[in-house]
Amino acid sequence: MHPDLLPITAQRLASDVRSALVPRFGAASQQFEDAVHRSMRVYCGGFDGGPWFCWALSNRALYVAPERNDMARVRIDASRSEVAMTSHAAGIVATLLAYCELCGHANLRYDHATARVFAVGYDRVRAFAHGHAEATAIAAAID
């Protein structure tokens, strides 16, 4: 079977988030982590921090999600309805928003190689999100 037709799987990495991000993003790893946390604070009402885990996808992407089992309420802007999802799915949303934000910043600096890294990350996590149990909620939050 062609690799693109296989389901995308996720595996939680045993290492802490920073040590998982540095090999992938180098100097931009702190910017990525900050952008994910900022997205959670801004768009997920009631988010107050806590431990995070990094997840590696079989399509070579990476996302981070908080280590929580509670529900999150996500609202991207005032024109959209609030969407309820698990904190894990909210982490996927925050990761997608971070990839998008950092891609835009890199393009503004004419750093197209870095922009491409973030754009590919976004596309791959988005492909995973399509098959996620909460795909409808994730799509409602970001589309």
C-alpha cells in the first residue's frame, strides 16, 4: 500500500517538549513553544498552563498537547462559535495556529526555507487532524 494511504499515527515522545523540538526547529524551537502556549492562553478559555507532551506523527510531523484530561472551550475569534473539545485536541489546534503564525513571520522576513518548514508541519498535522476522533471540532475551530 502507498504510504500516503496509510493512517497517520501518533506516538507520545518520552522526552520533554524542549528536547523534542530542538532537533526539529533548532533556534526556532523556543519561538514554536511560545507560539503554542500563546495560542492556548488566547483561544482556550480557562487554560492555566501545566505539563505538555510532544507527539511524533508517522508522517514525520510533530505536535504538542497539554497533559490534561479535561475539556477545553476554544474560540478563535468573536465571529465564530465556541467549540468544546478535549485538551489534547485543543493542543492540536494550538499547534496548527503556531505553525501558521510562524510561517507568516518567516515569510515577512523573506526566510522562505523556515517558512517552508512550518508550512509542511502545518500540512502534516492538519492531515493527522482529519483522521482524529475530534476532527469535526478541530476543523470547526481552525476553518
